[in-house]
Amino acid sequence: MTTAAPPFQRFLLEHRDAVLRLLVGMVGPADAEDCFQESFLKALRGWPPADLDGRLDSWMLTIAHRTALGHLRRRGVTDIALDDAGELDAHAEPDEVGAGLLGLWAKTPAGLWAAVGGLPVRQRTAVVLRTVLDQSHAQVAALLECNEAAARRSYADGLAALRARIADGTLEVTR
């Protein structure tokens, strides 16, 4: 007889990939695991959330986003190193979260993650949420605590900055 996982454990298993992807995009692979653990500890302290209308994913991503922002503020960091995922898989089993991220790195042209890491935090967050997590502009706006037009602008500005680096040759996207 198999017993069902406790509700918070199921929640963690369902949302861990998206949270880790967001955190890697915001703070880099070196600090993502620490922020990941801190985010889920905060979520556990607030479990079960009230009045979310079933939007647990948005609630968790908001917690992770705020944790990452706090981490960046404490460290005084604006640019992050996103070009090496080596530290991410040090403790992950192949079937765990790290494997998906390593696959993402393998499919991404060299240097692109480093360029994303150099974007301002708001643009970086919008680009990661839209391209990696496939969040809508409305979801990005909710997470960034701004209106949808500002979220679209942050995303567009981030993409424009990346395109400009490709056009001027400072970012090479060959594999």
C-alpha cells in the first residue's frame, strides 16, 4: 500500500523545477540552490496559503522572486555569472531538478546565459519568466508587482539588449 505524499511535499515536487529555473536566471547557478531552499522554507512557514484561488504557482514564484531580490541586495550584486551550470549538478541526481537545467544549458548557445546575467534585474526576471518558464505577461507583471505594460517593456528591453549585443558582435551565439 502506497501512501500519498503530504500536501506540502507534493507542492514542492510540482513546483521545484520552475522555482529553480527562475532562481538560476536571477542569481546564477552558484547561489540558486541556497535561494531555492530558503524560498521553500518560507513557503513552508506560510503553508497552507489562504485566498489564492488555486494560484499556488504564482504564490511560490513570488516567494522565490523576493528571496532572490533579497539575496542580490544583501550581496550588492547586479551582474551574475550564468554561463556555467557545473555547480548546479554537484548534488543533484540525474532524475532531479538539476538534470533539466543542465539540458537547458546544453541547448542554449554559449555566452547567452552570461549576457542574460548582465541584464538589469527587472529585465533579467522578465526574460527568464517569459522564455524559460513560459509565463504570460500578466503573470510576469504580477510577479514584478507592476502593470502589464511595464512587464512587457521590461521583457522587450531585455530582448533588445540581447539582440544589440548579438548585432554588435559582443555576444556570439554559435554553439
